[in-house]
Amino acid sequence: MSSVKVECVMKENCKLGESPVWEEKENSLLFVDITGKKVNRWNSLTKEVQSVSVDAPVSSVSLRKSGDYIITLGTQFAALNWKKKSVTTIIHIDQDKSNNRFNDAKVDPAGRLFAGTMAEEIRPAVLERHQGSLYTLFPDHSVVKHFDKVDISNGLDWSLDHRTFFYIDSLSYSVDAFDYDLQTGKISNRRGVYKMEKEDSIPDGMCIDTEGKLWVACYDGGRVIRIDPETGKRIQIVKLPVDKTTSCSFGGNDYSELYVTSAYLGMDEAWLSRQPQAGSIFKITGLGVKGVPPNSYAG
Ligand code: BGC
Ligand code: BGC
Ligand code: CA
């Protein structure tokens, strides 16, 4: 039996850390601070963090085939040039909803970027409901809306055979699945595959491992859980020293390390003094499973 180890790898704390993405060629972990309006890159060899500040909430960062990154910024898809620290708009969405912003996003196995929106929160997880939608940005920069009436669009990933799309709308407290058509990028036949346990609180970011099991970061649950989408059972719990665990993805050596982002937004002083690492990045090793390398946006 391997023994599971949780380490805090960074001193810098994010207000709302999210979107961990491993960039192999830089030996680095990319992540964002949504409300801190920053895209960050942590070099696992030098342990240094570089940042680019942006002028709106930035909810995700993804790799791009052409090099550089694509981000979801406020209600736009945008290109980020890391060296020049410059941002170029690709396209605006939700223009009829001035109180919305993007939230979680991920690139599908064909290089399309999936990203959902939500209303701005009054405080964490408290917001006007049903304001969000799920979108795809295709490589030719066209956009498709899949559905609306989303509360908090969150974790997403694809099955190993690419025939299922997994999705979390946080306030439904469930993990859903759709049939996935990789040729067209269409989703259909929505159904629930996992119902959250009360003690795990709110489902947030999610990723798949090479055994086809899903890892879900539990916001206000202080943990990541591993679930089996076939049986609808929770099969493992890994606790972290902070409550606001927001997202997870595999990286590092052979994608055997699970990186977890967290937040301190919404915590009062007493809470923060009990959890001084709130908002940092954690690395979990010894899980005995690996993840799948992130895809790159093809446009
Ligand atoms: C959102 C937060 C929200 C949290 C819990 C995150 O993905 O960015 O704003 O509070 O999920 O639902
Ligand atoms: C895999 C997912 C992976 C995704 C990109 C797909 O091929 O099935 O596990 O996360 O690519 O992140
Ligand atoms: Ca999230």
C-alpha cells in the first residue's frame, strides 16, 4: 500500500484559486486567482511563481496548440500572451447578462474549449440562480450554447473513451453525465451519475484518472473525493487542511501527483487563523493512480 501525502507547495495564497493545469514543457502548474484577477504559473523545479494580472475576474486558463494560453475573462474568451503579458479578446458571450462571469473550463479531446457561466455571487455560493449557461468555443472561434439555467457551472471532463462528458452544476449537488459525440462536440442524454453526501458539501472542480474514476474537489468540504461514475459510489476521501478546496488536476512526474487549488474568499479572521494555508496549492502524492495530460485548444 502506498501512503497518501498532502503537501502545501506554495506560500502565496489565492482569494479564489482555480483551474489547475499541468504544462509539461514548462514543468509548471498553471492556475488562476479568479477574484484576485491573476493568472499564475508555478515552476515545480525552481518553486517560483510568475503572475500576469488582468483587469477582470479570470476563471480559467488552458493550453493552446499554437503555444501560449487561452483564458476565460469576465464574459469573454481571450488569448493570453505570457511573455508580453497581453490579453486579446476572442469573443464575448452572455452579453444580455451584465452580472455574469465565466467559471470553470476545460479543453475536450478534439481541441474545443468548454466553459460555463454563473451570476456574480453576493457571497460564496449565494447568487441569483439559473443565470448561467454552458458554451463551447470551437477552433474556428465560433461559439455554441449547449443549455442555460445553470446555477454555478463547474467541473468538467471526458471519459477515457471520449464517449461521455461529465459535468457539475454545483448547486445541484450532483455529478452529471452526457453522451458525447467527439466528431461534432454535441452533448445529449443528461443523467445524474453521483449524488453528493451532505458532509462533502458543494461539488466544484473535477478531473478523471486513468482508471476512469472521477476526482471531485469539495468546496467547503476540505477534501477531494474519488467517485466511480459507473456505480455512483464514493470510493476514496482525501482530506486537506483547508475547507475551501476548489479544483484538482493531475500533473508532475507521469501525472501521478494530484494538484488541488483552494480559496480564502468568504472566510472571517477566526476561520483564517485556524486555516492559514487557505488559498494555497496542495500536492497529493502516493495515490497510486495517474491522470490524463490536459488537451490544448486547437484554435
Ligand atoms: C466558483 C466560486 C463558488 C464555488 C462554489 C467556484 O467554482 O468560482 O465562485 O463560490 O465554485 O460553488
Ligand atoms: C481525457 C480526460 C482529460 C481530457 C483533457 C481526455 O482525453 O479523457 O481525462 O482530462 O482529455 O483534460
Ligand atoms: Ca470551480
